[in-house]
Amino acid sequence: MINTFIKTLLILLFWQGALGQVAQDCINTIPICSNTPINGGTNGFGVDDFNGASSSGCLEQTTTGAIESNSAWYRFRTAESGQLGFNIGHNSNEDWDFALYRATDCSNLGDPIRCNFFDNSESVSFIGVGEDPTGNDDSVHFEDWLQVEAGEDYYLFINNFSNVNSGFSIQFTGDIWVDYPNTALDCSIVSNLLGPPIAACEGENVVLDAAMSGAMGYAWYVDTGIGFQLISGANGATYNVQNSGQYRVVVNTASESIVSDVQVGFNEVPITGALFEETLCYETDMIFDLNSKTAEALGGMSPNEFVVSYHSSQTDANLGLNPIEKQYVMSVGSQTIFVRTASMANPDCFDASQSFTLNAIETPVLNFEEEAVICEAIGNLEIGETQPNPNYDYQWSTGEQTPSIIVSEAGEYTLTVSNESNGVVCETIRTVAVAISNLPVIASIDIEDMSVNNTVTINTETSGEYEFSIDGGDFQQSNVFQGVAPGVHSVNMRDPFGCGEVEEEIVVVGFLSIFSPNGDVLNETWQIEGLSTLNSPVVTIYDRYGKLIKQMTEFDPGWDGNFKGKPLPSTDYWFKLSYVDDSGNRTYAKYLQSHFSLRR
């Protein structure tokens, strides 16, 4: 935001030629006070004040081969202390540069203290020191503020690089004009009976006062481009000016005739066009480009002659303070934007009568997930918005018009939520994919044993997405666990959507699937490895008819294939393994491959 008081010190002239007071050479510098000379466009190159130098500060040689190109020189002296800057307004299709020197005469300018030589590829309308009056905080065409003290002399050099020019305007800015609106600059450097040139707005009353003691008569003249002409009937000490021109008064005294000239320029007061209300669907960090409203505000007026700024209050618009950045960050709701249209040549000629409303309608924000799962054991699920906005309309693909619905089947359900205001509908659409998750069931557990670190695979009875864990470890999507030590383990299987979890206790031990007690020393006995990891383990062996053949503990050397001292036939035999669990109960191990073969 810009909070800058602007003092109009130079206005753009609407005619060319003789009326323009332009000093092309530093030695003829135009003094600036409360008002400055009117410029009708610079013409010619004048004397090279830089003595053939290739640069002065940031300034470089132009297309002329010298630094100066259709240049203008001005000087001013500060009478107070404070923050000071200036805006140089020009047509956006022209390329202007400037340098500001702190110096007391042209022969010892030194290096400029502020300087800008950027080309105008961005087609801006202002260069200067301080802040861009259009609200562009990032403009490379503006240099830092000046902090001035009273009694300092400055030379301002304005140069046209493009050799295409239609003049420029200067407006001084800064807090110094707030604190000292009438005395910021020293007017003693301007020696003229009628004072410095005057910048006025159409319809404004301008009175030239030449009254002086000893005057015996007054004659007033005006030059509108064809030379000075006597104004009939104008013979008083004052003259009421109504038109732009170069004015002259001849004061006759007893000893001499005093001649004084002054330039008066009237600038057009713009009339801002009516602006349409804007209604938009709001989204987070949304930007509204205020430049899109400028053509409406200008209403056919030239953007090279008038500048449009936007403000958050009528007071700011009236004073030209705090222009809103053109890339305006919107907020939800209705905001009134106040418009100021001002003459680029003279910002005091402005219109701040118009405003428009910027309506930012909230686009519905939905707070539910796009995926949902129905637990088989429950059978249904509520989907949709559980904290609805009563101002919104809700429409489901099922035809229901409630914020949320109850579903019991898998599929896709689409909700359209809309918010309507001023005939504009802002809507958000979200589709929920619903799946059904079955209760997890362990069908079997495969144990690859007979090693120090065994592999356990958990087989499911139902299809779906499940997670698995062993001995309280982290859950994983894989149903295979490797490096499982012999002993008792707990395995868990759960539905990741919270539809249930089952736990089983397994025993990991090792045994031979085939043994052959035939006297060759290999696999002469059958036994279970890892019984020592269990509490009071007992192994019972049966034949196919369920007859108890052998019972062993962890201390038995194994079964030799005999029953009561006699060899049993080659066939398959079954076994059971029991142990005492942590609760003190004897329990049978599940999921063991509970048979083996005897081969002779």
C-alpha cells in the first residue's frame, strides 16, 4: 500500500511550440517552486552538458551518440527536512530516463544520487523516486526515497531515450508535503512578479496578481501560440485567467516599465465511467486483477492522459492515498472498491465519484474423504458432509438431496454441493468410492521349519486388503514373516479400515516328514526339534485309526518306529503337540502339518 501525499508541480501541456518552457541545457535550468514550467514536449539536443562522457551514473549514451536526447533540466532547493520523492508521468509508449544531482551549479554536478535508465518494455506511465502512484510496489522504474535537509540544492535531468515524446509531468511526493505543504521548497530561487507557472484544473478560478506600489498602469497580454496579443479591457492589477496560455503583464511606473511572464495551464477533469458489479466464486488465495476494470473507469478516455487507482475507502480515493495493488487478494464476502481517475499531467484534476462492489461467493469446501469402506459386520455406512452449511444445496447421484446418505452397497456415489448468490452458482463436486470389507479370518498358517530362523505364511479365508503382525510388531501388508525363531508366537490379522482384527497363537517347531529306521544310521528316529522352547510339551503319536502309539516329552530321544518292541509297518502316522500356555492351561498347537511317513 502507498501512503504518499502528492504535490502537483508540473503539468502536461496540450499544445506544442512556443509556450513550452524547457531548458535543454543545464546553464538555463528552470527553477521549481510551488509550481513549475509547463512542458509541451522536448525538442532538440542542446549543448552536451556531459562533455562527451559515455555515462553519468546509470545514464548511458542514447541513439544520438551522447547522453542527452531531447532533454530537460530543472533545479529546486529544499526549505524543510523530510522524505521527498517525485513521479514523472509520460505516455506509456515512450522511454524516459532521469538523473538527480545534489549540486549548487552545473559545472560541478558529480555523480547522480538517484538515477534510472531502464527501458520501458513494460509500457509503464511513471518513473521517479519514492513509490509508483499506480500501486505497483515492484516497479524497477522507481528509486528509493530521498531524506532531505533544508537548504539543499538539486538538479533534475529528464531525458528521452526513444526520441518519441509528447511531454511529461512532474509531481513531487513524500511526507515533507504533509508536514510542510506550503513551504517544502524554497521559492526565492524563482524571481518573477507573477510568480511561478500555474497548474490548474478546468473550471478552477485562477487570478494573476501584479499589484505593486508605484504602479501607474497595467496592460495584460496572452500568447496561445501566435505571439503575445493585448487583452482588450484588461488594465487592472489582477487578471482572472480562464484559458491556458502564456500570460504577460506590463506594469508602468514613473521610472520604468516592468514586464513579467507566467504560464498557466488548465488540465481536463476526468469523468469516471460507471463500473459494473463483479460476482465471482471464491477460492483460497484468489487474486482479482483490478486492471480489468480500468477500461470501464476510463470510459473511452485515453490511458496515456489519465490514470485509474483503486481504494478501500472514499476518503483514500478523494485524497489519492493508499491505492490498492492491482493484483488484489480477495476475501470472502462483499467489498466496495472506490475508484479515483486522475489526470496524469495534474493529479489534482480527478474524479472519485464512482465505486463498484466485488462479491466473492464462497465455493463450497468439502470435508469428507473420497474413499469409504463398509464393514461386513455392520452392513452400511454414512458418507458425505456431516457438518453441512445450511446455505448450500446438496444433490447426490442417487437423487437424494441431503448432505450425507446411508449406503449399503459398493460403488461410486457423487455429491454436488452448490452455493448461489446474485445469479452466480459456485459448486464443488466429489465422488466417493465405496467398498465392502470382509471380517478377517485366518484360514491356515504355513510354517517352513527345521531351521534356526523359519518362515511363517498366514493364509486368509476371505479376499480383501489386510495387514499382518507377529508378536506385537508393526503391521505389514505382506502375509509372510521370515526369520521366525522356534517357539510360541502370536500372529495378528486386521482390516486396515477398522472392520475387525483376529489373533492366533502358533507354535513353530521342526520335524522330519519322513524317517526310515532301517539301520543305516540316517533318520533312524522321528522327533520334534524346538520342544525346549515350550512349557511342558507333550507329543502323542497315533496310527490312522487313532490308536495311541507313542507319547514323548522334550527329554525323549525320539520314536524308533516300534510299538511294544515290534516294528510298525511303513505308512503315515499322525501326531499332536500340546503345551501349557501363559494362562496355565494345556493347549494343542494349531496349524502344524500333523502327519509324517515311516519308510523301511
